[in-house]
Amino acid sequence: MAITGSATSRSGANEVRGTLRWWALGALTLSILVIGLDTYVLATALPTLSDELGASNSQLQWISASYTLAWSGLLLPAGKLGDRIGRRKVLVTGLVVFGIASVIASQVTSATALIATRALMGAGAAMIMTLALALVPVIFPDEEERKRAITVTTIGTMLGMPLGPLLGGWMLSHFAWGWVFLINGPVVLLSLLGVALWVPESRDPAAPTLDWPGAVMVTIGVTGMAYGIIEQPLEGWSDSKVLLGLIGGLVFLILFVLWQRRASSPLIDLKLFLNRHFTWGSITFGMVSFAMMGGLFVLTPYMQLVQGASAESTGVRLLPLIGAMLAGAAAGEKPASKIGAKPIILVGMVVSAVGLVLLSQLHADSGYGSVALGLVVFGLGLGLSIPLSVDVVLSALPLSQAGTGNGMSRTMQNIAVSFSSAIIGSMLNNGYRDKIVDAVRDLPGAARDAASASVAGAHGVAGGLPADAGGRLTQAANTAYAHGMTQSLVASAAILGVFAVLTLLFLPKRKPRPAEVELELVDPADDAVKSN
């Protein structure tokens, strides 16, 4: 039973799904959750991978970077492919690729092989993240239900933060290291089952052929930019590899835009950016994500290295952040329905900035109570702003471009998150090195370099010194890290404040109205019959 209807009424989705659409949402949320779990489990497992696979620091970086590069570069092509051949079909493909690559990753015996399989996992993750969210407005055409559904998927994304370290630490304590990847298998199977049973297929019946030149240009451009950003913290802004990645990536992105203006069937309709809801919703989403990842980037090492928490304990300590995000998401839903999303998003951005300022007041000897207070305020703001920013973007898109538009928005978010690590990381490192210089002045060359490079390096050097000298170096390193953290969090709060003002000025208050288009919806049961 194929159903074709306009995007303005979009009654077909309800007719196909009925009350089972919430089960479909559960399957989509589980698909997204597996990506978050994998990301944060891996962060916990990196020291173990170094020991078990003999991975160098550079290889450890590329175990993460290969995943990020593949994910970043393929978000937009994956979305376009879903619009053309079927969003559920591409989502299922992504889950299969991710699941198989996870099983392979659990069995590899070298860092090089793991880097390759992580890239394959990144390709699967790009398909999953883009199409799972693109299917939400298809299944939930009603505005209020869509807001609630987006909140649920946002919660699924965020739950990976505390669950990843908890699950990863527990598995590494009781099982072989490969289980941190193998655990993805059962979650993927459950997701596949749910998607097959409850998620309708949808595609744009008028979609043109895939713009392969455009897909290649945007993949190279985004990947090049991401590569330069990833390498910057290690090599510096003036390094030739960093400059080649950033400048080369930018050149390809410019060529991509020029090509899209003349291509007969462009990868993305650039007219989307004339829609201020889409453009500023995407920018707001990206900058709130910038602040969130910047905060986590500096706070997680602070809790582990300065406050001495284990990886598992760090997961527990992040629970106030998650709880506050859930509360913020729930609290913002009804007011947004009455007064619109814009005021609530703005309040969320301001509250998040206040949370960052509170966290910037932490010092080397601060207790966890001060951390928890800052996390609660920060998380409350994130919960108010993130789900509604996503909803602004998705509600501005014609359903025929749900995959492509969401892929574009996610690409912008991913670039913002990557820049967050680079910019905030640079500020943190500069602040740390400025403060630690006197404490390491009398150390031998290699020890001085190690202690100056990071707080972890300073702790390692301190362990080889006499007790008094080691204690002084540890305290100096912790103080220096807190100093760098203060500078980076204040800067992150200021950046968020600037974009809050821009959002106030440029994000329209009235609700977006997507253009009326034809969209084909296919019930999963009927689709299965057709394929047999």
C-alpha cells in the first residue's frame, strides 16, 4: 500500500503507523543511542587499546579520527541517497555496516586494522544519524508530537555520555577489550528488528539522480576541514598538514557551492539557506553543540586527572548533567507550544552560558559539589535549547528533502563540534603551559617537555620524583589545568552569548511552513510483501 500525499497534510504517516509510531520512535532512538554509546565507550578504552594492540599515541588518535572523518564526509551524501532510494533502506544499510564493522573491530589484532574498521563504522554512523532523524517528521507529522519525539531522540543521544564510561569501564574490568565493540552487535540487531517492523519507508518519488561530482566535492571538502581541525591540537595552526587540510577543504567546499549553483540535479538545494528557520536553526544547533562539547572536552579530564575520578566514576558524575538536560527538555516543551521555540531556545542558551561561567570558577581543590551545581545549570540550558533547535530545522524542511537537509544541518553541527575541540583545546593548552612554566623550569629536558605538554604528562613525571617534589609538581599541574580550563570555559560562554544575540536578531519567531511536496510512504509490511 503506497501512500502519496502532500507534506502539508501528511496524513499518510499516521494512517500507516497508527499507535505503533511510538514503537518506531523507540527503534530510531535505539539506533542513535548505539552511536553515542560507542563514542564514549571508546574514550574509556583507549588506554587499554594502547596496551593490547601496541598502539602509539598517533595511532590512538587515528582510531578516533578515522571514524570522525568518515562520519563528517558522508553525512550529506547519505541524506541525499536516503531521499532518493528510501530513507529506511539507507538506515538499515547503515545499521548493517555499523554492526558488521563493530564485530570485525572486536577481533582485529593490530592498530592499523582497527583504524580501518573504525572508518567503516563512521560510514555506517553517518547513515544512521542522518536518516534516523530525517524519519522523525515523516512518522510524526503533528507538530506537538514531533517536538516530543525529537526530545526523545535527543535524550537517546545524550544518554551515551554517562552510560559509555560506565559500561566501558565495567566491560574492561571483566571481559576482553574486544567487548567494547562487540556489545554494539545486540543493540544493532534490536534496532534492525524495530526498524523492519515499525518504521515506514519514505522517499521522494521526484528525486533526481545522485549528484556524484557534488558528493565527491563535499566529501573531500568536509573531510579535509575535519582533518585539519583534528591535527591542529597536536601540530599547531601553522603546520603544513593542518593548513593543507583547512585550506584544501575550504577550496573544495567553495567549488561544491559553485557546482551546486549550476548542476542540473544538485546534491542540495541551496535555496534552503534562504529559509532563516533552517539556516539559523542549524547555526544555533551547531553553536550549542560547540559549547556542550567544549565543556565536556575540558571537564572530563578535570574530573579524572585533577579530582582523581575513575572512568566509571566520571560517568556517574555526569549524571546531574543528563538529569538536568532531561528536565530542561521536558520543561521547554509546553512553553514552546504556546509562545514559540525561539524564546525558549534563547533562554536555554543564556542558562547554558551561566552554567559555563559557574564551571569556570572551579579550581584545583574544588569539591564535586561545585562541579555538580555547574553541570546542573549547564545541562538545564542544553535541555531547553537542543531539542527545540533540532525541531526548528526539521520543521523547516520539505519532507522530500528531509534526509538531505538534516544531513546538511548535521554536517554544520559536526564542523562546529570539531572546531570546539580545536579552539577550546588550544586555549586550554596555552593557559596550562603559561601557568606550569615556572614549576617545570628546573626539570631535565624530556621530563620538562612531558610535564609542559599535559597534566597527565606532569603526573607521570611527578611519579618518578621524590615525594615532596612530586607533590609540588602535581599540585602545580592541577592548578595550571584549572587555570587553562577557566580561560576556555569563559571563552566558550562568551561565544555562546554572542550567538544568542545573533539568534535573537535573525531567527524568526513565527513557525516555518515547509513547501508542499509529494512524498511516498510505504508501510513496512507492504514493503516486505513487494520485496518477496
